[in-house]
Amino acid sequence: MPQPLKLSQSLEDYLKMVHILCLENKGIAHVKDIATRLSVKMPSVNKAMNELKKLDLVIQEPYTGISLSPIGKKTAAKILARHFLLKSMLLKLGVSEKNATEDACKMEHILSQESLDAIDAFVHDKKND
């Protein structure tokens, strides 16, 4: 069985943004849009996309934009689901929308699966009897 991919926080953020933009734009993300949304410069995006291409997570063809490979879609969906789970928990605790979004983005990279499972149970009121 293949080892799960271990991405840096930065690459996870780029992959998540590609996924979000692909969902918004018929399956295609553009370097300029990624740079704008993440408040980074376009050379930084290009460097990250090259790293993600090496990992077979994104597909980038000249003049067509960036799309996710099948494994890229699966990986990005997991990252986005973690983000929404953590944001839901923070909102349920009464944290403001702005802070919940920012804090979830930070937390999504560091929590163990055990902690995420417990948060999922909390957010969805699952009983662990």
C-alpha cells in the first residue's frame, strides 16, 4: 500500500486553492488567480505548481491553466474537508466567521487524525459510548 502523501503547509494551501478555483471555474485554475487569492507573487505560485506537478497532483498545460489530477482531487478534497470541519467547530464554539476561517486554515495542518475524528464527533454530535 502506498505511503500517504506528506505535503508542507504551503503546498497544502496551494493545492487547496487550486481545488477551490477549479470548483469555481469549470475545472481550471490560473496562476494569477491563485496569486491573488493567496496574496503571493506569481513566481511563488509557479514554483509551487512545479512541486505539485512533480508529485502528480496538478496538471498544467501551456495556455490552458491548471487542473487537478485524480490523486490531486482526492488529496485537495481531504484538505478542504479538514478546513470545513475545523471551521464548523470554531463557529459552533461562537468564534466569528473571519477568525474561524483564519484559525481553521492554521489548525488544519497540525492536528492528528485522532483529534480530527474527535472534532468530527463533536461537530456532528456523535456519541462515543
